[in-house]
Amino acid sequence: MVGQTVTITAEGNRQSITPTVIGDERYYPTTWSSTEGGKSGVFTVTGQVYSSGYTSTLAGNYTITATFQKQTWNRTAWINSITDTKTISLTVSAVITGDNSGSGNGNSDSGEGTSSPPATGNTGADIPVNDKEENAGIVTTIQEGDKTVTTVSIDQSKVEQKLSQEGKGAIVTIPVTDKSDVVVYELTGQTVKSMEAKEAVLQIKTDNVIYTLPAAYINMMAVSQQIGDQVALQDIKVNIMVATPPTDTVKMVQDTANENSYQIVVNPVEFNITFTSGSKTVDVSTFKGFVERAIAIPDGIDSSKITTGIVLNTDGTFSHVPTTISIIDGRRYAKINSLTNSTYSVIYSSKTFADVNAHWAKEAVNDMGSRLVIDGSGDGRFEPDRDITRAEFAGIIVKGLGVMRPGTGKDIFSDVTKGNWYYDAVATAYEYGIIDGYGNGTFGPADKITREQAMTMTARAMKITGLQAEFKENEAENLLSGFADAGYSADYAKSSIVSCIKTGIITGRDGNLVAPKNNITRAEVAVFVRRLLQKSGLILE
């Protein structure tokens, strides 16, 4: 009935099974959407029952679509896989006439929608555009089990009107200042597209998180093509969720930290963006550029005990994500810059290698080791002066950029196959345009890399981080001429070499040598990657 709360309950499929073998599967409800005004939300669980709800505002016949997450067992934990959907029907009456419910079949055992007492906390929301407030949203807060869920629905017409007034580059801020466990921001595909056209930036603010997302990084056109070009953008519901992860995910983070002697500095935070039209849902998990997530650091944490942000991988491991520490409105935040969505946290990690104690690259090597970017040789040593291989270089560069994800490898080169330790790293470096093969379908993973080759690949990585080398007239030639052996550089590498010199990534060997044809060492690569991140503003210098 109009003005009352529609309560949605669902049960998963095999959600309470005890896994016995790798590959066991289960489904559980995660999110839902309704055709009534594009409403949507997330499920929370109490016992074996998942529930959610919303306040009905329009009379009519509507469809509720629930999304179910498939998980598979990997011996130690449940890992997310594909999603599936099911629909139910619901009639909302203009007057109170009694309960209405509907049900349907899908991967879940059951699902229903019923009316119940009104939700509390429906209020207007000020959505500042360039710090100029506009009442352009509705905030709904409900209690789902032991979680507080706040949903902010954005008024498309009001936001687009403000964007037209403010011009390009506007910052649209959506604040939620309460301490909700789950915050969902509802927009339409048309709103996102309008923001993209205006080069606007969406800034999501919760009590402990600031999520800054340039609209263009979402790539609305690509999402629309996945959903179907025939679907109008205004009919695509966009949900941006910032939440405390499920209990089993939090446990996985803590277990991984304990196993590797890391200390968790901030509680994990889950970031998720979905686009939904009818029964079709598209998850946006990667972006066209680095997206900043600022997570508040609890009071009392020693700054020297903060090493890096991490992302939780599907296999339960951590990957480094470039991170800096900043003061925002008097509070310390860890600014995590990443190209993906997932579950993030911040850790303290201290790594030292015995064979770099007196080495010129000691600081860089130990720093990159502590940040989970480089690995040793397995016996506490790093072998800093050993020539690096192409496979090792690929691994370090993608880990440094924070794009390394286990289990994402592809068959690209004939001599890089699944089962090789570098399979995922080489595929990722190739995907991001950092490395090439030899032209005959091979990569040469065990081959050594010259310094000019390393500088060429580092310059390609600069395009990902946004680091640019700008030159005055004749400056590039003058920079090269300052190195006695620059003339021995290959023509293809000269522009990359001078870019690395200009940005301060390299300073040369023995003062005035580029040493372009010399093989590059593991220590030099650690320094290269660290300076790349520092000069790009992704970690502190």
C-alpha cells in the first residue's frame, strides 16, 4: 500500500551447507531492485532469512528483481563467482486494503514481498554541487537484522539542472553522516551520463569514507552496451554501495593478516557499483583511471604503523594498492588509489631483506617489500644485484600499480601458461599495455631486460598513473646530451628515456651514464617503481 513499507524476504540455495570439497557451490541473496520508481537496496541476514524493504510511494503493479551471489569453496573460504536473478510480482494499492505478496522461482528457495509498517528516517537530502547545496535527494534509513541500511535516492532533474548551471568539472557530493553499516546511493544511468558529459566528479561521503569517482571513469557507454542499447539510460538503475563487508569476509581479512604477520589498521570497507535494468545486472569492477577512496584512520594509531592500503583478492590474499596519508577536516585518512572495486583495508607490514642492509637501494627495496610489491628469494634475501627477468619485471610493475589480481590470467603468449607463477602478472601487464611479446607469439619470461627496455615499459606505466613529462623547447635534447652514453640508446627508447629523466624516475648510473644496453638489476627496478609511484603522487616521497 502507498505509504507503507514493502518487506522483501528471501532464502538462499544451499546457503547453510558445510563445504566438503573444492568447487562446492551455494547462492545467497545480495541486492534487489523494484520497477516502482527504480527503488533498490541490499539484503541483510538474520538466521537463515535475508530481508530488506522500502517505502511504497506509487500505486500500481511492479516487479521486484533479487540478485543472488554464487560462491564456490576454495578449500579455506567461500569465493564470489557469478550472479543470478529472480523476480516476484507485487501490487501496491492506492488505499490500505491488506497485505500483498508475490513469489517466483529461481536459484533461491523462496522470495516474497509484503507490506509492513512504514520505515523510519525518510528525509530530504542536500546534494551540494561545487559546495552549493541543493535539496535533490531522499534519505531512507531502515534496520535490517543487526545492520543499519541507509539509501539515498538522487533526483535526476535537480542534479542535471545544477550541473548545467555550474559548467564542466563540477563536484557532486552525496553525504551521509550517520553511522550506517550499509549506504546505498541510487542514481540513473542518465544522471551518470550527464555527469560524464560535464566532466563532473561524484564524491560519496559517509562517516568514515570519502569515495571520489570521476563519472567518465565508469564508462557509461560500455555499461549500456552490456545491458542493451535498446534500454533508455533513465531506465537503468545505478547503485553505488559503501558497506561493512559480511562477517565471513571480515574474518577472511583478519585470517590473512594473521597468517602473514600483518596488522589491520582500519576495518575493511566494501565498495560496489551495479547497473540494473529488469533482470539484467552489470557489476562495474574496473575503471578507466585511478579512483580515490579515503578511509578514516582511528585515533591513537601511530603514523609509523601505517604501511599501505590493500585489496582483498578472491583467493583470500592481499594485493598492495598505492596509498598516502592526508589530513581532511582535521582527521587522518588513508587515501587509496585503485583501478578496481572490491573490499579494501589498511595494514601495517614491516619487511626487511638481510642482503640489502649495506646496499644503496636498501630503503626502496625494504619499502617495496613492506608494501607487498616485491618478494624475496625465499630465504630472507632479495638478491638486489641480480639481473631481473622479464617475468619478474612484469610482476613488480603490476603489483606496484595495484592492478595485480590472482586468477585473472589469460593465454596470451605460447611460452606463458597457466601454472607458471607469473601467468597472471604477464597477462595483466599486457592488458594494461605495459609489455609486448616478441612478435612470434612468445614473451621470453626468463630473458633479461636492458635498462632502455625497462625505461620504455616504465614510461608506458606513466600513462596509467597520469604522470606526464613536459618539456620546454630543446629541453629533451639537452637532457639526453647530459649523459655521456645517451647516443647509444635505441631510437624507439629515446623518448621514454628522456621522460624518465625529466620526471626524476632515473638519475643515471655513475652520475652521467644512462647505460641503455646494460641489463637492469632487481634493486634498480625496485627504485624505478617506487619513484614512479612517488612522482605520480600515489605514495609519499
